[in-house]
Amino acid sequence: MWRKALLVGRWLVPYIRSAAPVVVVLGLIALVVATWWLGPKWEVSGEFPLATWQTRALVTLGVVLLLATIWGTLLARRLGKVNAEKAEEQKEQEDPILPMERRQRRLLDRQLAVLKNNLPGRRGVYRLPWYLVMGLKDSGKTSLIQRSGQTYTLTNVTRNNRADRNPFGLDWWIGDHGVLIDPDGELLSQNQDAGGEIPQRLWGHFIQWLERNRPQRPLNGVILAVDLAQLSTASDEQREAHAILLRTRLRELMEQIGSRLPVYVSFTKMDLLYGFGPFVRTLSKHEKEQALGFTFRLEGQLDNDDWLNEFAERFSDMITQLNERLPDVLANTRDAEDRAAAYSFTRQLAGMKPVLETFLTSLLSADAFSTPALVRGAYFTSVVQEGVPEDAFVSAAARHYQVSGPIQPAQRTGQSVSLFTQSLFPGVIYPEAGLAGDNRRVVRG
């Protein structure tokens, strides 16, 4: 019964609101008529307060003034609303990016509302750790998120309508153990030749939104997705530009939210190194699910860049382990070409050590002018085996001699499996959610 009454009430509300001014005016007119018609007969404690026409005239004047006040207030509100809309239209004409910022805020607020509805309470937004997954376009970050073995129940229900979206947006992946925010690569690259002011403004607006809605600890960490295959074939200048661009965005982020963030580097698309497929084919299911890489020590770090020395040591140890596994791989591989490819894979990966060291130094080394990132680890992943693998050595030689390199056969996408990612988030990243620093401005209060 009450439910039906509530539904009827909701149905009547719009009609009541639209009819309210008319009802008020009619009510006041009825009051004036009653004052003159019935007023002289109104008795209070043996007296007739409205017996004289002067008293009734004063009451009528009061009613008219009340009516004028109500009417003027409503008119002023409408006029103020119209003026505000005109002012907003003028602002949007002067600043065409402003509507995009408002649309982005609306979409972000919508995702935040979903999160709060499912995690109620004052500290609801802090009950799950938040991570920003950063990477340039085609870095493989979205595939890494999708195929990391996590369940994104809320995300499947609340995916943004692609039509109601900015040219450069952010996707949210709300899982059982964490929230991953996935910005479009263009928000990070901010290509000035293609209207770079738009992604620049939207990026800054997003950081401000983070600080405003999760002020104490806007993020629990950052995951950098870097295309390993692209690094293997890029020139030194291209690698340097890639590193500096990501470094700039990371610096902007940490300066704005006022905290030092843990950073995890995921080298994606490992499958595009020639020989990867034959090498991993012989690995067990358990080995394929484990994270391939290393987490740096927290204790005993005397310098912000001690992790670079540890990277060199741990990378060499990883190559040693792969080489120790190589005889078994070769013994269990029948095809001679596949055996040669598997052997080439370990050599390519070993040969990338100086490339990765230089890249990571440019990307994450400390300087005297900004808060250094808390670099936690480097990991190697492959989630979709597609595309044409390249032999880094052969490609480098071909570029040196200015000749075309051999074209390898494309991988068959129907056989893709997620490799070295299943334990990366739940086993490595999420357990360290408490390492992020609080916003210094909020702590100082």
C-alpha cells in the first residue's frame, strides 16, 4: 500500500510543482475575498478585529505585498537562472574546452557515486586501493588490466557510454581488491600538433578531481605500462623522448596530489620478441601464472636511486635463470627453427639490459627539483599474443646497414593466453597499497 502511495506521489510531484504558483495566487485571492466578505463576522474572544474597513484594508495591503514579494522572488530566481545560463554560454564560447572539463567531471562523479553506493561510509572511498595505470597509446595497458585475472563486477555494469565521452577519457576498472584508472594515451602524450591543449587541460582537471574527492591519499600507486618490443626497435632518441614524457606526467601527478607514490613498471608485449613463443611453450601452468620480474628492497636503501643498482643485479639473475631453463626448452622443442628462435629470445632479452637501464634512469631517477618516485619493481608481461615478432638484433643490424630485415610470421591470435600476470596485482601490487604517502597539504591541515 505504502509503495503504491509513494509511486503516486512521485507521479504527482511534477504537476504540483508546475501548479504551485497558480495555487498560491488563488489562495491569496481567496484570502482577500474572505477578509472582506467574512471578516466583519469573525469573532475572537468576543471582539471583531476585522469589523472596520480600515483594518480589512491593511490586511488586504499585507496580502498584496506578500503576493508581490513572492512573485518578485520567483521572478528574480528565474532571471538569475537565465543570466547564469547566459554567463555559462559566454564562458563556453570564450573557452571551448570548458564543456569537456564539465563532462569529464560528470563522468568521474558518476563512477565515484557507484563506488560510494557499494562501499558506504565516511571512509568508503579508501576501502579499496586506487591505482593509475599510465602508458602511451598502444602500450598494452588496457589489455594488461583486462587480462590480469581480476574480476571487475562493477565495471561490467557501469562502463561509460562511449557516446557520452570526451575525445580523451578515462576508463575505470573497479575490481574486488582494487580500483584501476586507465587514462587514454593521448591524455599523457598531449601532442601539441593535434590540439595538445585539450588533453593537457583534461589531465590537469583529472588530477584536481582526484585531490578533491580523495584528499588524504588520492592514489595508492602508479603502474607504468611500457611496450618492450617497441623499446627494442626504437632509436635512442625515441626511447629518451618516451621516458621524458612519462616522467613529466608522473612529476605533475605527484606534485599536484602532494605525495610520494609507489611506481611499478610493466614491460608489456614481451611476445613480440622473436622466439618468445617457443620458449614459453614448455613452461608449466604455474610458471606462466607467476610474475616474471622483481620487486626492489625497501630496507637498506641509502639513496633514492639504489634501485637502479638492484635492477642491474636482479635483471642479470633473471637472465641467468632463463639460461638455466634453456637446455630443457631446447630438449622439448622438436622444430629446429623454433629451437633457434628460443635461443635467440634469451640473447635478445640479455642484450636489452643497457637499453632498459638507460630508459629507467631517464624515466625514474631522482633529481634535486621534485619528489622522487618510490620505484618498487619491474615486471615482464604478455597478455595477447598477436602481431609480428621482431628480432631485436636483426632489426638493429638492418637499420645499421640500411637494408630490409626478414619478416617473421604473424602470431595466431586465437591461441592467446595471459602470461606472467595472474599473480602480479593480487600477489605483488595490492599487498603494498599502504606504501603511498598521504597528501602533505591535508596532513598539515
